[in-house]
Amino acid sequence: MLGLLSLIPIIMGLNLLLSGVDDNADVVNEKLSNQRELILNVAVITISTCGADNIGIYVHFFVTLSASVVIVVLLTFLAMLVLFCLAGPLFAAT
């Protein structure tokens, strides 16, 4: 059942292809101004493409950790997330 989640991005892409959505700057800016819809789309795509894999891997990983190690893992994750978010614009500019 979780494997069917990967169909969501394909359906979304086909919907955009078949609806003939205009991609000029005004339409793009209008779509980006609706933050709630944008966040929802990103969340759905992320969950559908990575959800089953992450559940299968990380549940077993986190179950075996003690509480103190979970805190270290989460702090490391947050530190790397900040680092990648700060480095992203630098990579995009080059």
C-alpha cells in the first residue's frame, strides 16, 4: 500500500501537463504567493516519494537508540539541515 504513494507525483505531473498551465512570470508569482498550497504540495511530494523508505529504515534505527543518543542524532540532523540550507544558495549561484 505504501508503494502506491509514489504515484502521487506522477499524477500531479500529468495533471499539470494535461491542463496546459501557463508558466509565465505572473502565473508563477501568483502560485508562489499562496504559501499554504505550496507547503502542502511539497509535503505531499516528500511524503509520497520518501515515506515508505524512511519508515522502513528509520523506525528500526530509532527503536534501538537510547534517549540520550536520540537527542544527539536529532541535534546532528538539525545542524546539518541548517548547514545545507545555508550552503544551498551558494551552490545555486555557481
